Amino acid sequence: MTNLTGARWRKSTRSGNGNNCVEVADNLPGVVGVRDSKDPTGPALVFGPEAWQAFVTHARR
């Protein structure tokens, strides 16, 4: 299990005021965390930076 202590979580500026968002933490070396904003103490997915960047690039298309 990856330690996400010290993660700085943020929501997209495009997510608006709703609570159905994901939060991303990309300040930790070598990992990007993704979690449900409604459940901040719940589980988080962890990606390598390259995999996360590939996902973001694809999603923008």
C-alpha cells in the first residue's frame, strides 16, 4: 500500500460546486493519488506519473 501522508488534494477548477468530484494529489514523488471527494478518508487509487499523464491526455481529447 502506498503511503499518501502529506498529499495535497485538489479538485479540478472545472468541477464546480458539486460534491461529485474526484480529487488528485500530485505533489508526492513518483505517485499520483486519486480519491472520491465525498469520502476523503476512504480508499485512493494510485498511479505512476506517466500513467496519469497518459490518462489526462486521453481524457482531454
